[in-house]
Amino acid sequence: ERIPALLQAMPKAELHLHIEGSLEPERIFALAQRNGVSLPYPSVEALRAACAFTDLQSFLDIYYAGASVLLTEQDFHDMAWDYLIKAQADHVVHVEVFFDPQTHTARGVPFEVVIRGLKSACDRAERELGVSAALIMCFLRHLSGDDASRTLDEALPFREMFIGVGLDSSERGHPPEKFARVFARCRELGLHLVAHAGEEGPPAYIESALDVLRVERIDHGVRCLEDPALVARLARDGVPLTVCPLSNVKLCVFPDLAHHNLKALLAAGLKVTLNSDDPAYFGGYINQNYLDTFAALKLDVVAAYTLARNSLEASFVSEARKAAWV
Ligand code: ES4
Ligand code: ZN
């Protein structure tokens, strides 16, 4: 078969990757030891066993526990560097990395420690790996809009170190409207805007992410198919969806990859991209998402090129650099 070789070798962009979700269990335990942090799991095996998720919240509980071992600038640098090495091996030429500052500042880790550690790894990847890497700061939607606004205040001295903002964490019961004011501020600052919507939440959240937050991309968005008028709008406007198939299966959005709606999303003319979300928790990095999804859905070479091209086009790099890629 030539498709797996093509999927692996194709240059691609990763646009939906939570850096805290790239912490492998072994690394979590090593950092817990190094930093004297105690974990609610006695061993790597116990942590892995706890990773039988039933929904988004059951995952987030473990994800936040895992992130609690991160304390120093070096910790954040090492985490991002580990990921960037793997991205290079998967022929990722550009990545837009999500990070969750509130998870860390709430534990007393200064914002500056988080962003300096991550940014130095991104800059190093550009120099040493030939992978371009940019940061997108995500607000936690289970917290308040005011909390997000205070986080933006803390981030302002580091404005040049990140390219955009996003919205993640528990979706149900936390509509985009909660974050209208902080996103308006971010827009004024010239930041790129994205939001998780339509992963577990209803299509109406995708609509309000577009209309109220004015985002440029939708993270996940797979539930858009429940609203044909919304699908028509997303297709007409070429709004990219950053789909994460292995994540969707692990969080029980679909029973298995064979039942994933990726094919229907593509058939509807949507600008779909494939991404890994939280690779350490969901069973694979970006190429694993491509390989397993293509095998399960029997996708062809045309789909491979379409998805890779979409990922490059949907990225926030300059149009000049895009022209050299595609
Ligand atoms: C996340 Cl899969 C997913 N959904 C929402 N928020 C998240 N944070 C990390 N992974
Ligand atoms: Zn996500």
C-alpha cells in the first residue's frame, strides 16, 4: 500500500494540539519526582489504566492532574521540545500549539515561566528542527469571563510571544457568549481567534463562536452536521475545522473510527484538517490520526492531499509562506 507511506511523508501542519496533552505518563512521573509533586495515581500503569474515558470531563480531570507536575521554565521547555521532536518525525512543517495558562497560574506558577519555557522550545525548533512553531493561548471555559480577562492582562507584556487565543475545557453549559468581551479585546489586539465548539456542545455553539467571538477557525466542530444551514455557511465561508479523530473516539463522541463523520464533512465541502489534540492521552500523534482514520474509512490519495493542503492553508502563517508551500 502506498497510502500509509504518503500519509507519513506528506508535509503537514498541526493546528489543534494541547501541549499539556503531549505529556507522556513516564514524563509525568519523572517530573513529579523531580519537583516533589504528589499525584493521585501510584504508578505509570495506574495512570494509564485511568485513561479509559467516558466523555470530555472524565479526560479533563486526569489531564489537569497530569499538568500539575509542571513548575519550572525548564519543565515547560522540555515538554514542548519532546513534542516538537515527534512533530518533526511526522513531517509536520508548522504547528500552532495551544497552552492553558490558567491551569498553571492557579497553582502559583507565574505566567512568565509558562510562556518563556514554551516559546524558547518553539524558537529552538525553528533553528534546530526546521519546524515552525507558534503559540495560541487558550482560556478555560469552565472559569469566568473575568478570569479570562485577568489572564489576558497577565499576558499583555508577552503579546509578541503568541499569535492568538482559543477557548477550551468543558464545553457543555459554557457557551461562547461567556467570553464575548475578552475575545473582543483580543481582536482589538490583532490576535488570531479560534475556539473549541461542537465537540460535545451543540451546533448553536459553533454559530455563536463565529458570530459572537468572531473566530477564524473552529476546533473540532464535528457536530455541525446536525444543522444543514450551518454546514452550508461553513462551506461557503471556508471556515476551517480542526478535527481530531482519535480524540473523538477516546472521548466517546463516536463509537469507533469507522463511524467517524470525517467523510461526510469532506463530502459537504468543508475545509477539514486532521490533528492530534492530546496525543499522550488519545493513542497517537498526528500521523497515527491520519493512518488509523484512512484505514478505517478507506480514504484515498485525493483525501490525503486535500487534508494536508487544508492544514497548510488553514494555518496562520503569512500568505507569502503559504504560496511557497501549496
Ligand atoms: C481538550 Cl479534547 C479537549 N477538549 C476541550 N478542551 C481540551 N483541553 C485539552 N484537551
Ligand atoms: Zn482540543
